[in-house]
Amino acid sequence: MTVRVMLVSPARNAALREVRFDDEGPLDEAGARRAGEAAGALPGADRYLSAPAVRCRQTATALGLPAAPEPALSGWDLGHWRGRTLQELSEEEPEAVAAWLSDPLAAPHGGESLDGLRERIGGWLEGLEAAGGRLLVVADPAVVRIAVVHALALGTEAFWRLDVAPLTLTELSGRAGRWNLRCGRPLET
């Protein structure tokens, strides 16, 4: 049975503007306004989900989506690095950052490794095939990136080569373990 998973990245918040690892903060005023302006620009779906992060839930609400929170879609757990910038961490923990950027099994921050994120999101994605239909999801950029990596059977290191802009739509359609990708469509009304 074919399933279409439409992944929407959330609007901007302070962490994204300041290039910090997300700290579960809310949308800023500009992000909320942009999401509201994009309401109505999304295709319809049979089901709507949101990652539990405040930024994702607020984006879903601003887009007018009746999205239920889905714990499996939680963002990448970066442990004690949450709320910090990569620049700060590179100065304070250069070896840890180097390991994190080069080894998908590394989790020097005490959170989830990149391989762990891939296993979690890949398992969720594969579990959707049985239900089929159209699913629209608001999820953090890291979740969208790793879903693409998993769906296309790319090496995990490809994660670092993908960018997901705020308020863009990435579509995966799959059947029998094969996925196709349509990526990065901006939400415009």
C-alpha cells in the first residue's frame, strides 16, 4: 500500500536565528506570522501529526492543522548541548565536536547519536507503510533530514550535506520498502 509522508519544517524561532541547538523554545513573532501567512498552502492529508516540540506544535497551529503530537517525532536529543551554539562548543569541547561530526555512533553530549536518530525515525517511517494514505507532519529539520537519508538508503554521513529551510515541504512516497522524494517546496500562498 502506498503512503505519502509530507514533512513540513517549522517556522523560525530564536534558536534558529541565533544558530543554537534547539532549546525547545517557542516561535518568535516573525516565525508565527510567516506560518500564519502560509496557512492554506498545504496539500490535504488523511492524518496530521506534529513533533512534540513547542516550535512544531505552534507551527502546526498557525498553519491551521489539526495535528496530534507524536512522541516518535521528537527532535534530535543533543543532551547537555541543548541551547548552546556550535561555535561555543567547538571552542570548549573541540574533540567532542569533531567526534560528533565524524562518527554517527558518537554522542558526546550525552543524548542520542546520529545513528540512534536514524534508527528511531527510520523505524517510524517504515511503520507507516502498512496504513497507507496521506500523512502531513510538522517536524524539526533534523528529523526531516534523517527521514530523507533513511528513505533513500543513503549513508548516514549524507545527513550533514542536507539543508532544510523553515516552512518548506518535503514529500516522501513509499511502497514495498521503496521511497521517492520531492524536496524543499516552500509554503507560499
